[in-house]
Amino acid sequence: MSGTESSDRPTWLGGEFLTWLWYESERAGGHIELEDIGNIAISFAHSLVLEAPGLGAEGNTVRSETPSLAEEARTALKTGKKVAKTRILIDHGEQHYEVTFAADDFTFGAAKLPTVLTDGDEERLLERLGLLDRLEAMIDGLYVRFVRLRLDTDKWLEVRAAMHAWVIGPAPTPEG
């Protein structure tokens, strides 16, 4: 899409999705069960950008190994900001994935995949493509779960109330 074209996508939905994912990962102790995939562990690492809705909004960028545990990130949530960009870590069994997600345009970048184990160029390429497919399926599964919840007005109102309590409540501490 060129810079002069507009999109019918609601730009706020990506920030709402990532903020819900942060909440859900903490609520469930980092573990989320996905249909057709099984249990995955979600966390945020390295960088968490939070922005207020609207044009020209001021944002906060928190950089640390666990930015979602930083008081600055929690304070940004309390002022109405949502996650605009972050690095998501996903563990599925013994496999570890990392991907950067920008909420405003739903773009993914800088994906780090599990180590490829096969020999031979063609086999390695096929294995990497399979790992990319798995990463995409996990992100899609998380998003489908969010959209189903978001479309169920009664459930969404309950989750919004729980998220509000989570935002104003005490921040979790790193496990020692």
C-alpha cells in the first residue's frame, strides 16, 4: 500500500491486541493454550513501546530484559497507553521463537527461529519454512483467540474490567 492510500483497518486494534496479550501472559503465568497447537509460553523482552491513541501521541519506550515488569511500563498503562511495538518471545516445547510486532500496521520483523537441525541446503530451507509456518500459526492462533473474545460483548466487558484491575494493581515481580 502506498503512503497516499488509506486503510479501513482500525489502527487501535493492534495495540489492544498486544496489551491484551501482555495481560493474558501475566494472568496465565505466561502459558496460553492454543487450539491445534497446544501450550505456548509468551513473554516480552528487550523493548516495549507504549503509546496513547491518536495522532502525535507521546510514547514511552522501556528497554530491559523484561520490560513488561518495569514500573515505567505499568505507569504508561495507567495513563491509558497501549502497546505499540514489542519483542515477543514464544516457547513451544523445546523450540524458542522471537519476533518483533508493530501494532499500528500488524507487521512482524526480525524473527528469530529455533536452530535448524537438518543438513543440506534444501532440507535446511524446508525446515526454516516449516518453523516460520509454525510461528505464523501461533501468532494467528493468539489473534483468533483475541478476536473471538473481542467480538463477544459480554465476555469482553468482563475481560476489560479484569484488565483495568490488572493495570491499577501491583506490578508482578521477577521470579527470584
